[in-house]
Amino acid sequence: MRAGYGAVVAGLGGALPRLANASPLASDLLASGASPADAEKSPTAERKAGWAIVGLGKYATQQIIPAFADSKRSKLVALVSGSPDKARALADQNGVDPKNVYSYQNFDAIRDNPAVDIVYIILPNSLHAEYTVRGAKAGKHIISEKPMATSVKDCQTMIDACQAANRKLMIGYRAQYEPFNLKAIEMARGKQLGTLKLITADHGRHLDPGDPADQWRMKKDLAGGGSLMDIGIYNLNAARYLTGEEPIELSAMLHSTPGDPRFREVEENASFTLRFPSGVIANCTSSYSYQDVKRYRVFGTDAWLDLDPATEYYEHRMKIGHKDRQEEIKIKEESQFARQMDHFSECVLDNKPVKTPGEEGLRDVRLMMAIYEAARTGKTVKLS
Ligand code: NAD
């Protein structure tokens, strides 16, 4: 076995030592019962950034809110929802002050709430831009779910709004904070597989019109597109983070089953191929018509690396295929959601650069638009 196999990956998104000269956030001290004057004075108080969640749907309630229990630098302090009853019940369950529950209409009043440092937008895709702009104008740092937005223009608007307000912007690319994916990046880029040649990546799920979370996914104005925008983005982001390169050309095909009402507005299946400057080719597929598939395989001249599932919430499995043997790599699972949140809290608390900023989200949206263009025209798209 090679050195480093099986090791627990050091926490990129985990807690880092506090900077000696960093001042505590007012929100943390105020929420802990200190007076505003104490908040100014007390540099030794434990510091956690205060988070507001916008949109209390499936991902927010099933993955993100429970992950605050595993986080070290992040604390849930506010909720924004169109359903007052749901919000009140969740606030009660999670120790959120009922005064810190907002509607979509009065969301802008969050500017007057010093307990909130960070706003996390977990709404349908086309709404990310509006709430990012409103949150930044309210003086809050923003994390938006993937895909960042449904157009390049909206992505740029989000970046500009955060820049103008001098606020940080992050995109929720949780896989880039997840230990198995970090190990895969280390091995792929560190030549532990030899010279990289090819990547295959597939993401599929069954789109269920009976599930409220899937109803907006069938509408182009809210989702922006179909399986590509929703889950094909994981292939695209993985091909980029595994190689550390940006593609120079791509080709693509789409297909939707004729007559299937789920696919009147958005595509069912997408297949696309990326070529990278080093010569690596990535062949990627996404579908809304098979059961859960979330995998990639990286082929190098010495070995292949298989992560299946690769972008699941839990229970990832990594295998390495050498010339004469295969081995499974065991890594300690950690909450990628908590690691992602703690990374952003650290960036805000200690004024550090964001690992997956708005520009990273913009790159993927720009590439997805090029994938749609390649599919529409049947031509390879050259990328600058
Ligand atoms: P969801 O439908 O369960 O949640 C969306 C929430 O937005 C709901 O509470 C809904 O009431 C609210 N909403 C506000 N305005 C709305 C409108 N006009 N139409 C429809 N809903 C509206 O969806 P979800 O699966 O939680 O996805 C939300 C976002 O999170 C999407 O951007 C999705 O891509 C992203 N997501 C990311 C991951 C991940 O692993 N990173 C996983 C799932 C979803």
C-alpha cells in the first residue's frame, strides 16, 4: 500500500486555530447575552458566525439545518420562509429566537439584525440571484446553493452585488469539502495514478412529479434546465477539480423521452465531453430517469480511481485499480455540510479567501450554457 492511503484527510473545512488578532463578531457576543459594549471588548469569547437559512425545503431541512450540530464555527440564528407555521416550528426545534424568523417579503429587514452574519440561499435555482443581491445589500455575507444561477448574467450580478457591498460570496459545492473527494483530488493531481488520461462521470436520479421538491425542477424559469443543471453539474465540477484544469472545448447531446410530461420544459438526459489542455478527456452523463447514480472514475497511466458513490451525502466508497490488484481506500466520513459551513464561517470571521467563490459558480454556469449550445448546434464549442 502506498504511503498516505487510508489516511484521514486533514480538514480543509474544519476548525482552524483562531487568529490572535482577529476581533470577535458582534453577533456571537450579542447572541451569547453580552451587551453591545461587551461585544466590543471581549476578544476571548468563543466565536461562531450567525447563519440565516433562506428557503426551508428538502435540502435545507434534511441536510443543512441538522449539520449545525456538527459545526464548530457556525450557528443557526435566523430562518426565512414563505410558510410561517413551518418556520416557527423549525425555529422552536432548533433554538432560533422567534424574532429572527422572516418572510420573503420582510427579508430585507435582516439588515437590522446583528446576530446574522451569513445568509445561506437554498431556493429554486433562478431565485438565487435575487436573494443574493438583497442579502448583500442588507450587509450580509452570502452562500448560494448550486447551480449558482440560471444565466451567466445573473451570476455576474451576484458577484458584482457582493463586491459592491464588500461582502463574501460562496457557492455550496459541498463535494469540495468532503474527505473522499479531497483524497481523490490529492491522488489525481499528485500523480499517484500516473499521468491522467480520462475521466468518466455519471449522475442520475428519478425525477418524481409527486415530490414538491421536484415540481419546480420541471419548470425552466425556476430550474434553468433539467438534469444537467441539477446533477450534471457535479460531473462538470468534478472534472474540473480532479484535473485542476479548465476545459478548452466541449461537445454534447441531449435527449428527452417524447410525450413524457416531466420533460416538456427541461431535458431528461445530457451527455457531454470535455477536453482539457493536458489532453485529459472527460465523458459525462446526467439523467432524470434512473435510480441514484453519483459516481466518477479517473483513469491514469498507472492506476484508476473509482469513487462510487462520489457525491452522496454519506457512505462514499473509493477503489483503486492497479495493474495487478484492486484496493479499497478507507477514510473517516465527516459531515461535508458542517465542513462547508465552517469553511465559510472561517472566511468571514478571519477574513480569509473563499475556496469556492462566486467565480467558481460562474465558470460552471458558463460551461453549462456552452453545453446547451453544443447540443443545440451539434457542433463542438471552443472555449477561451
Ligand atoms: P425544495 O423545493 O425542497 O426547497 C425549495 C424551497 O424554496 C421550498 O421551501 C419552497 O417553498 C421555497 N420556494 C420559495 N419560492 C419558491 C417558488 N417560487 N417556487 C418554488 N419554491 C419556492 O428544493 P431543494 O431540493 O431543497 O433545492 C433547493 C436548492 O438547493 C436548489 O438550488 C438545489 O439545486 C439545491 N440543492 C443542493 C443540494 C446539494 O447537495 N448541494 C441538494 C439538494 C438541493
